Amino acid sequence: MALTEKQKQELEEVLKRTGAHREAGAMERVIPQGYKRNQELVERQEMTLTVPEAKAPVRCVVTMAKDRKEGCPVHVNMHGGGFIFLQDGDDDLYCAHVAARIHGIVVDIDYASSREYPYPMAFNQSYGVVKWAFAQCEAWGADPAKVSIGGHSAGGCLAAAISLKAAETKDFKVCLQVLDYAAIENYQVCVDENGNERSKAFSTYYADGDIERLKEPYCSPAYATADMMKDQPRTLIVNAQRCPFCQINEEYGKRLIEAGTEVTIKRFLNSRHGFTIRMADEWQEAQELVIREILDSGR
């Protein structure tokens, strides 16, 4: 049964009450001028796509390095925000940095908010956009063998789910998946009496109140079967010591290794959830790691 308006109002109250850290972090942050200058090294195009997999159009931002050459890499990025919040300026800066450094193209998917479109809309949109990106490689002068995907928090969940489905459908094969403090387990917080109420609100919205759906592997990749874990792409797991998903992400990484996947796991000991994109703690080192892995995976 779908969420009622009363239930949605209660969830909104939770999100409002627990969201002060986002505003405080943005106010305290000092963005390095060198990081901002990456925007001068790229060209940016916004577009709205209609993909067969989804019933609603999806906004995307394509960021291209001005110095890209034939056969350049493509990275498809999925932002965080609990499946609730849309892409923002921090994502634009990140995508400009990555595109400039890989001398290639970054496609940022601004998938629909689960407030209006619960699961599986964001997943279907994102999967469709990745398929679209492969189809654009010839026109872009990019190498389809160098297409990688990555996501942060909720976006990391989408990236992992896309890799799982692609292994089943054989629609495409990414060369790398980047799981950055990925929200790959969205069910347990809803049944744990001591679970984080903000995370519970995100998960409840995403499932439109149908908590059992959160155990579906494309909704929570942590529930993927051993067979589903086979034939996964090379994987980078970026973890933060002070992140509620730290342990489950490392467990997921070990399962990928057992299934034969090449996996790099880096736990940043002085960082918190959201640090890579929100420019907190060890964010610069984390972004450098992502860029190195994208470049290495395309060789």
C-alpha cells in the first residue's frame, strides 16, 4: 500500500528536524579556487532524456573536457541524497573535476525524487541512461570499453544495482563501478528499533511504505544472491570510518572478491558519510583515488 499524505508529512518532519547538518556543512565549507577552476576546463550541457526503462523523463548533465581526444573515457555519475534530494552544485563541481582530470566525459544523472516517484523509478532511469551513454560513444568520440559508473550514498546503491542487472541482461559491460559510501542495505534500518530515523525516512520513502521491497536486490544490493554477484565489473569501494554503511560496504566488497571480482577497498579513517562530494574531511584524497581508478580501468 502506498504512503498516505499523513505518513508523508510525518516523514517530511523527520527530514526537516534531522537535516541541520547539511546546511551547517555548506556554510562552513571553503571551496579551493583551484577546484572551482575545473569548470573553466569543461563544457557543460543539460538535457532531459526519455528512456524506455522509465515512465518519467530524466534530467542529465553532460560535462565534457575541452581537451578530450578520440577514444576518451566516459564516467556516469549518480548523486547521493537519500533518493530524495536532487543533484546540486556540489555534484557539478565534482563532475567538472573528474571530467577535466580524465580528459573525458562525465554524465551526471539527476534521477527523480522518491517523494513523487518511489522505487524502481530512479533505478530504471539510471539504468536507461547508462545504456544511452554507451549508445552515444561513437558520436562523442569516446571508447565504449572505457565506460565506468559510480555513485555516492543512494547513488552508490543505484550503481551497484545497475551492475547486477547488467550482468543478467548483458545489455552493456562497464569497466569499473565506484561505490562511494554506498547505501546498499536499506531494509534493516526500518526494522531496527535503534535505527537512524533519517535513514529510515529515506528508505520508507524509497519503498513507498512497502518495507519488504527494500530486500529486493535492485533496491538493496546487499541482498544479491551469490549467482547475482558473478561477472561484476572491477570495483572501487570508498568507505568512511564514521559512516553507517562502512561495515556493510566492506562485506559487499568481500563477497565480490569471493565471486572473482577485482576489488579495491579504501577506508578513510578520519571521514564521515558524504565527505567525498561535500568537500569534508579527506575528500581530496578520495576524489584523487576515484580519478586514478577510472583512468587505470580504461587501460
